[in-house]
Amino acid sequence: DGIGPDIDAQDVTSSLFANWDPFVDPEGSPVLYEWSIGTAAGLADVLGWTRVGGATRASTSTSEVDLPLDRRVFVNVRGYDVAGNRSGISSSDGIVLGVPRAPMEYGAPAPDGNTPPTAVIGDSHRIAVERSGTTWTFREPVVAGRFVGGDWWVVGPVEIVGITPRCRSEAGRTLHGSMLNPKPAARQGYDSAMFGPDAGAGFDPELNVGSGISAERPLRVEPGSSLVSAISSPNAGALPQLEACAVLTVLAEPPPADAFRPPYCGDDKTCRWRAGALDLSRLARLEPEEGAPDARDLAARFARPWLDHVPGWHGRYLHPREHMPDYGRDIADLVGTAALVLNLRIPDEQKRDLAIGLVQLGIDSYGIVQAGGRFVADGGSGAGRKFPVVFAGAVLQDDALLRCAAESRFAFAEDAQTFYVASTAPGVVNGGHGGYDERDIGLAEWGQCHRDAPQYDRKPWSADAYRRCCTANAWNGFVLAARILGLQAAWGHDALFDYVDRYMRIEPHGEWTRSWSPFAERMWDRNRARY
């Protein structure tokens, strides 16, 4: 129930949102969904079964159905495959509409699962700080405060005598590890069961600084450091393997009151970005389309760190389940939805928290690329990370972020997968790969690993299933938003924009292969001709 973490009540009475974890088809086929709403689990007496394509969220409003107030209703969802085989029904625990939310102090636990509104807490002396279920306890009181997005900073050096949940070994498995200034690499120190069958090759106990911490053996953290502490899933080999994470930044002095957290990757912890510099006047004021999420609810999906420094498809295991989608297609879809909502005709005060979350995500992705990382183009795994960098550069008017987006474009999957068919030698097109000929020169095209492995390019539209299931059908939201904001030149890769135009012309309207999000498709159809 809700657009992010589960809620049990909401004061809004005009609409209802739902979201669910992806279903898995045992034969590996794409899964489509239909949902309903009822006055009991499994019933469809409020909203009958309605198809939503491949989207893992849905919404309805009082203009479509009669939503009962002050009475618990239940969301139901079931999956089906292209042959029409259906799964069983999964139901929510119910939600009551028309119940006001109690006022919340920033940083306090939210009884309905919602993220408290963004605010800045000034520096104060604390013996422990908590974020997203992780508590760091210090040997002595430290000067501490929060960045504009809610993550903690402390003035160091500090000695940490405890991290809760405590890093421990269980049946030969290490859980709840921590890393200092993690580098973009396949090896990690959070959980020895990560990467499923490849777990043995992925865990490095030397990278886990959270093991054995105590008052007698404190962890000393110097200024200029990011400590990332993870909460593991109880199930070894789970996808994703982490439930949550938190970032503690240790600085030499308190940052500005409105500072963004510096990237958790790399060694540069300069607090150079400030919320006071946000230029929300750049955002458009478009009419909302049906199914548009509330910006304030959507902000909850970007309120906590997206841990994303393991490259390739193995990175799905790293993505904390409570913070972010695990798959690149769904990351791209969520980023695109946020980008479009920020350009709707709604008050700036409703956009601010979402803009802050998207900018922080862009800063973190920038840090990963600056530290040598890539969001590898491999099927649907790496997409959606570039738009937040470009967006952050635009609304903060920051040249470093914009240069990273343009100059490091092939570090981002959607750019590394799109290209113009070209003659590469006399009589040879695209290096001889993919079945292209002279008639295709100049065509905006896609290949799932084009930049690294063009031998896997395929000219026939349906020859590679990833073309239609997991890539451009989730790119249209952020591509349209980039056009709306006039960021095509700053993006620096026209092939992406031309290819998505071509893709949206070819794929049939209303199908999940055209757009993973019906809202994004409606926004595209209404607005693309204007931009």
C-alpha cells in the first residue's frame, strides 16, 4: 500500500497507490501484472482486475472508482505470462483512506512507514546516531548533524565502539558488514553470501571494517571518510542480499547547514554542493497525466542511499531492498517517473524533497564514475544512473557534474548501448556485426553490449529480447524529461534520443514493451511533439 514503503493509512482521499516486488517466472519469461482493490483480501469489489503491463506499481482515483473512506481496503496483484498463465493472488495488509497523519519530528520513526519531511539538524554532541536501522555508537560524545537529505555527518577523527546490527558470523557466513570509502569493484565486505552461487569470489573480509568492534577494539575513522554499514537479509543468497544500509560521513569540521552529502565512493569528501543553490525555476509546469504519483510520496523512494558501487548484473545483489529497485530497468523507470513528476504543474514546495533526493542520487553516481566505476551495459542492468547526474548538474549549475555526464558518457549503460550505424571500413558496416548494410548507415540503433562487445548486436527488431523487455521501454521517462529541460546537448549522446524516438514509433501503443510505465507513456504521447 502506497508508492514506497507500506503504509496503513493516508489522509489523501482522492487517490490510492500500490507497489509490489517483481514476480519471477520459473521459465524466465517477462511477467505482466493486473491488480484489483477490494474490501477484503482477494476481493475485487472496489476496482475490478485491471492490467498494468510490466509496471510494478499502479494507481487509481475517485474519477475512476468509488474509493471508500474510513474503511480498510486491500490491494491485490497477480502476474501472468505471454501465454496467459496466471499466478496466485498476493494481497496487501490493507489501508484506510481519510485518516490524518500524526505530526512527525524529523528523524523520528514514522508509524506509517513514510519518510519524515526533509529538514536540517544542526551540529550537536551525541554519543550515538541512527539512520535506516543502523546505529553507530562512539567512545565519547561527538559533534554531529545531518546533511540536507538526512544522512549523518560527524566531526572526526572518531572512535566507533559499536555498530548495530552487529557484524557477526552465522553458520560460516558474515552478515552486516561495513566498508570505508568503498571503491567501484566486484569485491565487497558487506555479506559473504552476496552474489549467490558466485559468493566465494565476491567477498573480501579485509574490506569489512565492521568485524569485531568493541570498546576494547574501536574502529577509528579519520576525517574525509564515508563509512557504509549494511543490514543483511537473513536468507543467504537472496536477491538482493542487503535489506538496508546507512552512510556516516566523517569530516574535519561541520559542513554548511544546507550541504548535500558528498559521494560515499572515493576519497574526496568536500561538501561542495548546497541545497540553497537549487534552481527549481528550470522545471516545467506541465499538466499531470492520469496515474501521476504524488511528488511527496515519490520522494520517499529517493530518501535513502542507493548503494550501487558493484558493476554489472552482480550489482543487483548489493542494492538494498528497502531503498531502491534491484534491476536496472526498474531503476530507470523510477528515475524517469521522478523526472517527469518534477516537471508537472505542482507547487515547488511539493517538488523540493524529491528534487533533493534525485540530486543526491546524481552526486553519488558522479562519485562512482569519478572513482573509476561504470554502470555496465549488459542487457537491462545498468540503466537509469545518468539522468540524476545531468539533472543535478543542471539545477545546481555545476560544471563538474555536467562534464562527467558528457565526457564519461560510455560509463552509463544507455549511452553505451545506443549508436548510429556507420561504415567502419570500405564495404564494412558496424565492424561486420549485426547484419547491417549500407542502407542502414545513420540509423539510430541499440545493442545490449554495443560499446564493449558489438559482436552481440542484432539488426532484427526482436532478435535480442532485451531490446523490448528491459531497456528503452523504461528509458522514455527520463529521455522525455531531458528534452523538456533542454538537456540534450548537456547529455552529449544524441544517438540515445534518436533511438528512443524510433523505439516509441515502432512499438505498439498501450503495450508494456513500449512503456513499462503507463504514466510515462501518456506523458510521452502528450508532450513529445512540443520538445
